Amino acid sequence: MTSRKLLRVLFCTSIVTGCAAQNASGGRAENPQPGMIFSMTRSGCDEGWCPAYTIAVFDDGRLWYFGREVVEKVGEHKAQVPPKTIDTIRKELRHTGFTSLAYDCCSCGEEEDAPFTTTLFYNFGVTEHGKVVHDTTCSQAPTWLAALEDRIDRLLNTEQFVGTYEWWRKHAGPVHVPRWGAEGRRTSR
């Protein structure tokens, strides 16, 4: 990962997180702003059309989004998330085993400049919190992790900020449309 990309990820992650704390897996995890239960930062990529944004969900249903580049909505935007969606995200993170992953399990540095990095942070209370960095080139990452990240995007309807299939076709062309199938629905990587 280049220094420029790392700085972008750290900057956006620091917007929604605060002091450092030790998580159960031994890695470092930031304590969130009060009430934040989850955030996901997509780093973008140095070449191509990869959306770069951070999205955070708070226990009162607030959704905070900050789009940096290659997204339809740049800057800060807010929305509401139904309690059922928040419960679903919590359950899926626990059910998949995500909450037991080590911080550096999926950032193995196989390529100096990973094309796309996702940083996920979760906070379900004092004893259940952590952070996982996932680069898409890491062969050690569980096969289900990218699908989980995409599912979270669908649950939170990040399309409303990042752009729809039609927006991507218009601005990036058919070759660069990220994770959407020909029928206009998002698909896993």
C-alpha cells in the first residue's frame, strides 16, 4: 500500500474513531465516538475506478458517510438506519467469525500497492470490539470476507452515496463498473 493511500485510510478512520485500545485478538483498535457500533472505510485505488469512502453506524440509527473520491456524493452525508438493519449487521459479523479475526489477518502485503483496502471497525461493548484491515490481494483472507463487506454495503444502501449502477455506467463505462452484474445488481467480487 502506498503512503498516500495509507494516509487517506488513516485520516478517514480517525474522523470517526478516537483513542487506541487493545482488542481481544491482540491487535490495536480505536475506541469509537460515543455510540458508534460499526464503520467501514474503502480506500479506493491508485489506478482505476475504486470508490473511496467511510461509512459509520451509531446505536441510535444514525448513518454517517464521507465520500472522498470516485463516488457520486463527495463529502459528508447522513441518513437513518432501521434498528433491524443494525441487528442484522451485528449478527452477521458475529456469525461469520469476523469478530474473532486478528487485526492484520487480511493485510499480508502480497502486493506493495493493494488495489483496494477495506478497514472495518466494530464496537459491541467494552469486551467486544476490534478492527480488521483487508486488502483484496491477500490470499490469507477468508473467502467470505469480501462477500461480507459487500453485504454490509447492500444492507446500508451505500449505493445512495457511492452511486447506482446507472451512475457508474455513465461516468466509468461498462469496463469499470464495480461489483455490479450485467443486470444492474451488486455482486460479490
